[in-house]
Amino acid sequence: MKSTKLIKVWDLPLRVFHWLLVAGFFVAYLTEEELLPVHVWAGYLVLGLLIFRLVWGFVGNSYARFTNFLCSPTKSFAYLKGAVALTSKRYLGHNPAGAGMIVLLIVSLFATVISGLVVYAADQNLGPLAGMVGTSNEDFWEEVHEMAANFTLLLVVVHVVGVAFESFIHKENLAKSMWNGYKTSDDTDEDK
């Protein structure tokens, strides 16, 4: 007979980061030029949150630390293959596919924010890069910014589908656990 108990997996700073990142990205994505000041401040929020996540990946609780969940792309793909076959192992923290998604989202969001800062400096001569960026490559950086934002949106959709699928496979509500921080543990769970 398996014993089960609730375990605090996602600490408050990580959960606040996650939901603020969702809000910040969508506010920035939906405002663009029509509400440029809102767009810019949402972008700054995303940048600050990304910096926080990089730091928290080294000093946060064990489930937040990069050393406890980052893995090779081969392991992530093997996990996905098992998930499709409905044979994937359950993890209390991030599974290997989730680890890959975190890396992709962080890189894509940084590309979005940095290209946005370049566009803001070139177009408005404002922001931390003001005076350092000319207008000659503004169109290029606008394209990069738009492509990075759209790629991030695609990753978000894949992430949500993956969370729903993983919730179905392991019969648990992963979105709820990211809200309240708790997951059910039993002796068959992976440690990470």
C-alpha cells in the first residue's frame, strides 16, 4: 500500500514569478504600439522577472534550482517519447520535457526583451540603450522582436498543452500545484 502526502514543491517566489511572467508577457504582447508606455513597462517587468529566475535557479529551493532539473535534450526527447506512449515517469518537480521548455522560454523571452530594448532605443531614443543604437537597423530589430515574441507565444501554447497532457497522464492538476505550491507525493515518484 502506497502512502501519500502533500509536499510543498513550488515556493512562493517561484509561483509569484510564474504568474507575473504570464501577466507581463501577455500585457506586452497585446499592447504593442497602441499603448507603448504599457508595452514598455510590461517588457521591463518581464526582464526583471527573467533576471530573478536566473538568480533563483541557483539560490531557490531544491525544485527551483537548475542543477536539480536541467538535463540533456536527449533525455527531454526520451521523456516526451514516454509521455506519448503514456509510460513516462512522474516527477515531483520539473520533468525533463519541462526542463527543456524552461530553457527555451528563458532564451526566447530574453531575445524578445533585448530586441525590444534595441527597437525602443532606435525608434524612440529611450530606454537603457538610448544613444547607443542607431536607426539604420531598426527594421531588422523590429522583425527580430516580432519573431521572438511570436515564437514565445508558440512556446506558451505548447507549454499549456504539455501541462494539460501531463496532468491527464498522471491524474493531477499541475496548474493548481503552480497556484498553491503543493503536489501529492508517494513512494513511486522521482526525487526531482
